[in-house]
Amino acid sequence: MRREYSHEGDHIEALKPVVTVSRYRGITRANHWVTALSLILLALSGLALFHPSLYFLSGLFGGGQVVRWLHPIIGVVLFLSFFLLFLQMWKLNLPRREDATWVARIGDVMAGHEEKLPELGKYNAGQKGVFWAMTVLILVLIVTGLMIWEQQVHLWRDYAPWAATIPARRIALLVHALSAVGIILVFILHVYAAFWTRGTLRAMTRGNVTGGWAFRHHRKWLREVARRQNTPPAE
Amino acid sequence: MTTERAPQPTTAAANPPVQPMASNLLPTDLVRISATANVPAPERQLTKVAKLIDVSKCIGCKACQTACIEWNDTHPAVEENVGVYENPHDLTPEMYTLMRFSEYENPGTGDLEWLIRKDGCMHCEDPGCLKACPAPGAIVQYSNGIVDFISANCIGCGYCVSGCPFDIPRIHQTAHVSKKCTLCSDRVAVGQGPACAKACPTQAITFGTKDDMIALANERIEDLQSRGYDNAGLYDPQGVGGTHVMYVLHHADKPGLYAGLPADPRISPVVESWKGTTKTVGLAAIGLAAAGAVLHGIFAKANKVSAEEEHEAEELVVKTASAPVPPSSVPPENRGGL
């Protein structure tokens, strides 16, 4: 059977009392939370340097000097951590025909009329948007971040002198700040959507969702996972 | 406090008062403080000071560098001689001022001119370093025009390096603070001129009120023009609001001849938009998005799964599982991978 809409490990966990479908294995969840924690720490420490009114946030880390060296290190952790998530998720986040319909009917999405929307695979267009926005922004942030990492400037000077020039660093600072605002907005959207769509959070905590959740939001995914069940239903 | 406050210095040439005197550069004399929105209006306005560097009188002896090292107690590394006169090779966190030597073949006269410029902080009236700085109080500007780095508040991020239109600040790689010329603010505070001006044997470096220095520069320019330097002029770039370190140049029409002195320095528009629109609009966008998400989360109807949907899901799963699976529907190439 083709695996078009689901991940290899996705399976029906139980039928009773309600159907539960596994969505993320433990390692993926751990990977997600390392990324999430890094992003939160980066946002807090980055905002401290972004706006004077938020400089007090540097106190959470032990002061501005600590933020100066810690922020870029967490940035590298986030990059590597997200890269592992990317490897696991990129395929199911490729755009499909039904995504255009979903976007066109965003009003129905917001109103909760999902019966008017096409059946979807593991991710809807909104989730795919978050995924690709995160991917692009993280790439931009790591490159510009490395360019303005004062202690590493000598690396650029040796291997790519153009990136160590002051005009290049100015642009990197501006682009870094803009992308950081962008990623915080995407982050807010991501967290908001996870809360608003009830029953979603458990996918990243316990690792599974109810059948009804899958039926409502990701029916193609549910169908494919169900079709893969060749074991008889559990007692 | 019985000690009197020191007078504001008007020259570096005179000997300073010898009796102990209290600092006359006070926290209340600050007109700008980095990453601080509302600086209280100073109670008094200090006389604007300036250092005038007459490039035409400089003999390149580096006494100013030596005096700077001695006064500021810095320890520039001993470097290798690579066959140029600059020593050290560049401004460093331990070398706040540097004689830069340029050889210029004047196409008008055919002469080889040896242009020597003492490089260092220009003490801009509108300082780009201060604008870029994210650490409150790490960069300050006094009402007499001196721009000073306060190491205790500095976090060593290097934003000032990008903010400066003259490429002056240098980050100390072990102390992790930014360093540059202070215009000897600690000497000026007690009525003395900068160490470099004091040490200069030809008075190519002079110090005094900005008005006096402009008047002196005009005298020098007139003299230079009368002796064939038609383009002699004062370098006090208005793009940064004027500077408190000024040059008399024999070729004021071509400042770039002097080791790349910028012709029209200003705070880069990139830095302006980063520290202007991006900062305010960005923070507002984040704040609005966060507030909107919280409010919508509390008051709007959540997207809930119904019991009916749970039931339909169960039917779907049971029905699918009991349906016969055609054996040919699993191509082997699709079994591996993610």
C-alpha cells in the first residue's frame, strides 16, 4: 500500500474506549521539544537585545554579557535540532492540490466548518505553511546570526571575507531582526493553532490523537493509517 | 566635598591645576544614553569641545599613540614588521588611535605626498555606535560632545562596530567589551586636555572649545591656501551632525586620499531602519499578535471534535481493517524510507 499521507510509524493504537492513532514517536517529540525550548530561549534573549524596553529579559540569563555568548550557542542547537525535524517531516509537508482549496476556504477553517473542506493528509496547508516558514526563517537566521556572532567573525575573515565587512554585517543585523520578528509571529500562530484546535497538543505530549480528531482534521491520513492496520482490532 | 569642581578645559597646552579637584563631568551632563529612551534634560550645558588634527603639520612621530597607550594603560601586542609604517597594523582594543600613512602622487604637481592621518574616534554629534548599542548605558554622550564607552555596562556584542560610520570600535576578545578613544574624558573631567594633544610635538593636535578649534582651523586653512593648497579645508562632516574630532586637510575635496576617510559619513540607512522602523513596528506586531492570540483563545469558540466524529472514526477504522487488502497494493519500493 502506498504511503502518501502518513509517516511510517503512524498506526492505530487502540479502538476502545475511543480510537487512538499514534502521530509522533518519542524521539520526534523529544526533538520537537528541544527545538521549542531553544526557540523560546532564543526569543527571550534575542528580544532583550532587540528593544531597550525588553532588556530586562537579559536578567533571566544572568545579564547582557551572558546573553551575548549564550544566544548564538542556543541558535546553533536550534538549527541542528530543527534540521533533524526537517528530515522527518519535509516529505509530508510538500504542497498538494487540496492545500489550495483549504487556503481558498480559510473562512470555513476559522469558523470550524471542516465538513466543507477537502479531506487532508497528515498536515493541512496552515501546518505546512508553518513548517516551510520555520525552515526558511531558521536558515536565514543561522546564516545572518553567524555573520553577527562577534566571537566568530574571524572565521568569516579567513574563509569568506565579504561576510565580515561592516556593510555586510549591517545587512545581516537588519535581516536577522526582521526574520526574528517573523519567526516569533509564526511561533505565536503555531502555538495558538495547537491550542485552538482542541485535542492537538497530546500529539506532541503523549504522541497520539483520538480517531475523531484525525477524522475531523486529517481524514486522508486516518484512512491510510487504518488501511495499513492488518492486525485485528484490539480487545 | 570640600574640593572644588575642575574647570572645563579650553586647551591641552597649558599645565593643569595641581590641587586636587573633583570631576566636572557628571552623570547629569549626559545628553544621550544607549538603549535608554528618556534621558532627563541636563541642568547645564557644557561648552562643546573638540580636538583639531592638522594633518598638514603632522610629522608621523607617533608620540600621540605613545601618550594614548601610557595614559589609558593599554598594552598593544608587539607585532611583526611587515614593511609598512602603521604600527600596530590597525586600531585594536588596546590601541585607540593610529597614524595611517598614505602615499599620494599628486597629478597636478607631480609630487609624491606622504599623507599621515591620526585615525580614531571622531566623537560624532550623532553617534552611530550609540544608536546601534542594545545595552543601556554602555555608550553615553556628554553635553560637551564626548562620546564615551562605559565598559561596566558593555556586553561585547559588537553592534557598535556595525553602527559606526568610521570603523572605529574594536571588541576586546578576552574582556569582551568594546574599546575606542574616550577623548580622554577622564582628563577633560579634571580640567586637562587629551593626552595625545598634550604630547604632540608640532601642535598638529590641538584641543579646546569647538568654536576655538574651528577658528584655529580657519587660520590654518587660509595659510595653506595662500601656499598653494587651494583645496585645503576643514573636515567636520555634517552627515553625522559634525564631529568633536576634526581634521584640517590639504585636500579637503578628496578625504578618501587619507587612508579612506569617508567623504560624506552618515549613519547607514540600514542601521537607521534596523534601529528605527524595524524595532518599533516589530515589537508592536509581536505584541498585537500575542495579545490577539490570547484574547481569541479565551473568547472565541474552540475547534472541538464531536462525539459523533469519534464514532465515525471508529466505524471507519473498523470497516477499513476488516476489508480485504489487495496484496499487490504495497509496492516494495515504498516500504522503506521515512
